[in-house]
Amino acid sequence: MKVQEIRELIKLVDQSSIAELVFESGNSKVKLKKSVSGTYAESAAQSAAVQETAAQPAAPVQAAPAKKEEAQPAAQEAPAAQETPATDENLHKITSPMVGTFYQSPSPDADPYVKAGSSVSEDTVVCIVEAMKLFNEIEAEVQGEIVEVLVKDGQLVEYGQPLFLVKPQ
């Protein structure tokens, strides 16, 4: 099963009212389960000698609050955080296709792939998102100019989280 197929399954479960989905194809098994704090993806691949299981949360796991009063302020803060990046409706958002760690350069001592003011084309690599020890190059998918980098180097990012704002050309 390809990573893109798993991403599409995650999107479908996120957008639906399904709480849990188990999908089996050949030697692959994907189990998606929604919880209050987000979607969790669990993938298992079997071979003749090896069985590997990987769990990938789509949102950081947080301890459950002891009292209901403590949960309300956190719920009120979340919408404010989501409103901040979307200031101009004409800007294209480059979003994270997976949960992982954001890296703006190919190595710690190298220059960033892009920064505010950089011109990009559809196939320009703008960053790397590391997920389960795999480094995935993220492309701009739009031609334009980087207006803002929304995350910091080494920051954990969620599936669908905006990474860059691009002014399309």
C-alpha cells in the first residue's frame, strides 16, 4: 500500500463520522481510529519472517484533564490558533501531508530550502517532513512567492497543518 493511499484514507476518515476503519489488502493492514483529540493511524505489514507495526498519531497525545473546567479553556484557545495564519484569502497554503517533524533544510548546517521572499515552482522542494524515520520532501505544488513560513525548524507538525503561505503567480 502506498503512502498516498494511506493519506487519502486518513482524509476520508477525518471528514466522515466513522470512528474506526480497518482496511486489509494483500499483506498490508491499515487501522484508522478517531479519538477526541484527533485521528490515529496504525499500519501493519506482514512478511514471511518479519511483522512490523507502526502507530502514527495525527495529533499530539495530551493527558486527559482531571476536571471539566480545565478542558474548556483549552477548547477556547484552539480556534484562535487556527485563525492566525489565514490573513489573506488569495494566498495558497502548503500543508503537511502527514504527521512528523518539520525540517526547513536538508541538513542542520545547510541553508533552508526556501524562506520568505523565495520564488517557487510546482516541483520546488520547500521542506522535509520526517515521519517514522523516513524523510519526505514536500513540494510547493504551486508557482509563486513564499510569503511566510508558518512553522519553526524541528517543530512537530500535524496532518493538514499549514506550513507555508504562497502568493500564486
